[in-house]
Amino acid sequence: MSLSGNIKTVSFPDILQLLATGKKTGVLNVKTGARQKEVAFKNGNIIHATSVNSSEDLLGNMLLNRGKISKNDLDRAIKLHKQTGRQLGTTLIDMNIFDKKEITEVLKQQIEEIVYNLFSWIEGEFTFREDDSPKDAPFLVDLATMNIIMEGTRRIDEWLEIRKVLPPDDVLLAISVVPNTTQDNIKLTPEEFSLLGLINGEHTLAELINLSPMGEFVTCRGVYKLIVGNLIEAIGKRDQDEVEMEDEEEAVLEIIYKLYDNCIFRIRNLFEEMLGENNQKYKNFSAQYRSGLLGFFPGTDPSSTQRPSFDKFLQEVRAIPPQIRFHKLFRDLDHMLCDHLQFAFDLLGYGSYRDSVSAVKREISEPLARRRDLVKQFGIEDNLYSTINRADKTVKMVRG
């Protein structure tokens, strides 16, 4: 079957419908200007999609923007991917950062977003190569094309209304001071509820899209519904003077506080899963970290209301002379986290040690992605990975 033309005259939904009803197998290439996308089909269903010569839909960028991976881990994965020639998704699995199920789910979302993006194109040359197969695609999905057509068409219709309400990209969004609604009328979807947690008067729509794990369309639709529901409002552009006056030290200490407490919680949770909640060995080990600054990091459940007070932690840190404040804090935290990782190896074995390292990396990737400016300025990511690497060297030396 030879199929080619321009989506000016044959719409993208019509092309998809033709391939779906004909149960075609092959690769559809669509190109306009410098942008080029390929969608692969098998028996009429979509099995893969990619952007050619574009970073907008790359797996690494998607994971990084959604806080699923740290910049450090992504850089290492990309370097290894280039050295071995193996796909990035496969490399991330080999590095024990993700498992196959997680990568497949993210790739499915990525493929859907690539295809949905094509619904907004108003022109572009297309060619369908029958019986061709996608290159370098170790992970394939199976998406019902007719469902994609229905959802894509609905999104285009919604976009027309959504864009009328969304604020400009440089305007900050905040929770409405006096929502013009009653409690009985507030019915939020999980996506909208998740977005409310990100809206605090400090982020623009563009920043929310980067922070949200739900993709551009779902995020914008959620913001649209929250605005229409009078739950959030635009509060103007960011005041440059306020940006400069931000207490950077307090902001970075809050990042550190949350990061290390959550890391220790993940490790403690691993011990409890393996040995039970009341195991004495872990209790005896962790008792040494119950005083001073480290007493604020018992590894409590991040969702618990009984967490140590950040205000008290901040007060104690600021009692340390400024000249040595961060040096002492990072030194103590480094020893505590490294000791926890090594103890996991000593007591539970190498497999559990690798699980604890993976759990820590997953725990830190999202918070590190939120304030990259402060993370880089204060070397938070470098310190964390230095700690993990130091524990790894010790474990490798012991294992021989």
C-alpha cells in the first residue's frame, strides 16, 4: 500500500482511521519544517512513536522534567547508552534505576503524547511505508488506534476552550484567597488535586507543566478547570525584587531536610519489610542518630503528621557558625546516609543493598528537579551522589 500526501488535504485523524480499519502494518512518517515524527503500526494498532531530530519527546527529557530521575543519573545513563549503543530505556534498566514495567509505562505515555501532538499540526508531508518496522525500539506497546483518534479529536476541541482561559506563561498562579464556590461544589479529580499541591503562588503555568508528571495537555486542562472553578487565580508576574530577597538558605535547608529524612525512611522501610517493624538490630543501629542535628532524621513516614519540626531543625542549623554551617551539615548527613547503606549490605546482603540504593535514588530525583538553581548552587546533588559512591566503593571492596 502506497500512501503519501499532506495533512492539509488529508487530516491526521483520517490517516489514522484508514490505517486502523485496513489493519495495516508499517511506519508513518510526518514532517514539517525541522520537525519530524514517526508512528509505527502493527495490524492497525500503534506500537511505537518517536520524534526524529528533536528532544521534545525524548525519554530522558521526559523523565527529567517529571522528576523521575536526577540529572546526575541521566547523564551517566546517556554516557553508557552512547558507549554501548543500547537504548536509553534498556540502559536505565541495566543500571537498576528503573524496572522494565516502569520504563514501558513511561514510554507508553511518551508515545501517546507524540501522537496526540500530531493532531495539532495543520500541515506536513506524510508517507506510509507498509511492512516497515520501527528501528531501535526494544519496547513496543499496543494502543488501539480508534481510541487514540477519539481522544486526540476530543483534545483538539478542548484545547480551543482551554487556551481562552489559561494565563500567559510569565504569570504566577496561586490558590484563590476566597474561592467563589461552596464546599459541596468542590469535586476534584486526582489530577486536579495533585496540581493544587504544586500551586503556591511561586510557579507560572510553564513551570507547572515542567513540574507536573501528567504531560502538557492534562496539566493545562487541570489548570483550566481549577481557574474556571474559582479555586486558583492569576496573581501577576513574578516580582524580581522578591526573587532576590528570597531566603535562599532556608529554601535549600528545607530541600535537604526533606531529602535526607525521606531517604532514611526508605532504608528503614526496607529493614522493616525484611525483618519486621520491631527488629532490634536496626533499632540498635539507628539509636546513634537520635541526638543533635541527626536527631531530626529518624526516617519517619513522609506522609505522617508526626514528622520532626522543620522550624526547630532550621533553628538548630542556624546556631552553627555560618562559616562552617553547610560543611558540618553535609559531613554529618554524609556519614549517616553512608552508614545506613553499608548497614543494609552488612545485615541484609548485596541484593537488599542495591534495593536501598535504588530506593534512595528514586526518592531524591523528584525533589532535586524542583529547584535546580539552588541544588546546583549548594552542591546538594553532588554531595548525595558522593555519599552513594563512597558507600558503593566500600561495599565493592568488602565483596572483593
